[in-house]
Amino acid sequence: MAGAMASPELPSFEDLDVDNRRVLVRVDFNVPLRGQGDAREVTDDTRIRAALPTLRALIERDARLIVCSHLGRPKGKVVDDLSMGPVAGRLSELLERPIRLPDEVVGDGVTKLVNDTRAGEIVLLENLRFEPGEEANDPEFAKALAKLCDAYVNDAFGASHRAHASVVGVPGLVRAHAPGLLMAAELDALGRLVDNIARPFVAVVGGAKVSDKLGVLVALTERLQADDAIVIGGAMANTFLLARGSVLGGSRVERALLAECKRVFAKAAARDVRVILPVDLRCGAALDSDDAQVVAVADGVPDDALALDIGPRSEANFASVISAGKTVFWNGPMGVFENPVFAAGTMAVAAAVADCGGYTLVGGGDSVAALNASGRADDINHISTGGGASLEFVEGRELPGVTALASSN
């Protein structure tokens, strides 16, 4: 995809001197929780597990670890139900070693705890977003974090599209820094979607909103070539169908983006890129309906119904296109897959991507959750931990966290 952003040259994780040194590791432990108070628990530890190779490598090299992450959106205030306690508990189980959790992000108590930490021991800082300086990229907060460490590792690819203090501020203040193993793997895998692509390239894009994916759709239409394909499902497909004159009943649409959808069609047609839309839909009266009605797109969705999944003919069409792909990128579900009645389309796509003989990459929390539910995660070449970050990378936009590691080198 000519014109896409090339990954900058980054320092080496293997060359970083960490022996008995304090190493601040920015991870993405923004995981789903359930319950309240002391009963809270992690319901999906995928992101925690993804960081384990980096943490274990640092432990083996006798680093003194200070791990930090955001969790949820506390908006600069302490929110008890967004404390890192459950995350610390799960991390301790996975690493089979104790995790020290201070009751604040920075401060004298944290400094003493970190300085008392010995080689191989781990401190997990409290939720970074309890501090307003994190999202504001406040220089003073970045300095407070930097003072805790002798070296810095960014292994939070999923947060690296955010210009936050722990992501872009700290590497400019700590001379010894590098990407972690997960970050390096993400950049290498996603690089296969923008450089020296095996074709045909098939992008499968779903989810609720065109507005969330418009940037990457426009970028793809400008970079893909003849016989490549963009497959569009989920509620966002409704707006594209409406732009082609289909009747969508009470389905969710973004009328303000109809002109943009038409622009995507025009750009794709100019480059002989195929845009594949649903030809039938599973409809229901509400998101929690226990019954689905299949309607052909040509016949239209009834006024009292919502399009909530692609239909069986669309599943077959999508699978046929995906199976022929030499490179396949999937981001976003095909429908309301949380409701089993409207999960078939997403599961069909999961199976098609898993069965594809080409290089396959899946990104986005919902897509990964669906893939895990399908039991086919092991059949995917790379599962990205960064939904928004992976989209912005494919779109060709600069990722501030990656740029900070390179420019500060």
C-alpha cells in the first residue's frame, strides 16, 4: 500500500540494560471487570497474558519492575471500582509471584516502595488515569513517573495512539528506553498490512458506526489495488446500504455520513477495488429479540424491524471473498453477536478468517472476543491487542507512542 506510514527505527529491547535497574513498563491492562468492591474480578485476561513475555524476560534479566496501566475512564479522579486491585491479583496468579500495589500512582510512598524493590520483584502502580496529568500529558506528571525508573519499556501498543504522559512524556525523559516484545510483534505484524502485501488483500470491517472506521475505509480505498476487497458488515453497513438506495426500516444509520459512503464507493470503483456489502440481513424488533427474521436487502427492512446481523447468503458471500485473500484484516463484528440470535454472521466470518490460507490479522476488542468465543483464535496468524491503534496504523496515521520511542532515541 504505497504511501502508508513506515514504522520508524526503534531501539532494541534486547540491548536495554536492565540488570538490577528500576524499569517502568507501560502495559495495556485495560481489561473488563465484573462485580463490585472486593468481589471484582477480571473477566478477560487476554491483554494481561499478552504482556507476560516482556515481563518474564525482564524478570529473567533481574530487572526491578514498575508496571503501569490505565483502567477504564475515571477522568482524573479516584474511582474505587476502577482500582488496579483485581488486575494485580490476576497478574500475580499468572506470574506466580507477589505483586505490590500502592494506593496511589506517584508520591513519597510509591517512591519508597519502588526504591525498596529488589531484582525480580514487581510493583504495579495504581490506575494511571486517577491522575489528571496522564491524559493531559502533563510534563510534571511525566517527570514524576520518570523519577521512579532507570529505564522505560512501552509494551502498550493498544494505548500508543494516545499522546498521554506515560506513553509520550516518559520516553523523552528516560534515556534508556525501548519497545517491549508485544509492541515489536504488533508493529511487525501490522507492517505486513502496509508494506509488500501478499494480494489479494481483503479488509473485513464491521461494528456499529461508520464514523469510527471512516478514516481507515478512505485510506484503504486510496491504497488498495484491483481485485483487493473491502467487506463491510455490522450496523455500519446499514449506512452504506442506505447510500445505495436500500430501505433499512428502523435500523441504525448515520445519515450525515451518506456522502462519505458514496465517496468510498467512488474511490474504490476508480481503483477497481471491490466493496462487498450484505445481500440479506437478520432483523429483529430490538437488540434483545429472541427471534430473527431474514430479509433480502433488495426487499428492504420492515418499518418495525432493525437489521442486527448479516444473513446466510451474505455469510456465504463474505466467506468466499475471505477464503481467496492472501492477506486478511478483520476489525469489527457483523452484528449484535452478544445475542446468540444475531451471532451467526460474526461467527461465520470468524470461521472464514480462521480457515483462510493467507496471512490473517484480527484487531478490535469485539472481534477478538468473538474469535475467542468461536474457539478459532489459535488459527489466526496475529491477534492485535490494539483496536483503535491498529486501525490508525493501517490508516497510515502516526502513533504518538511509537514516534516518542524513536524520536527520543
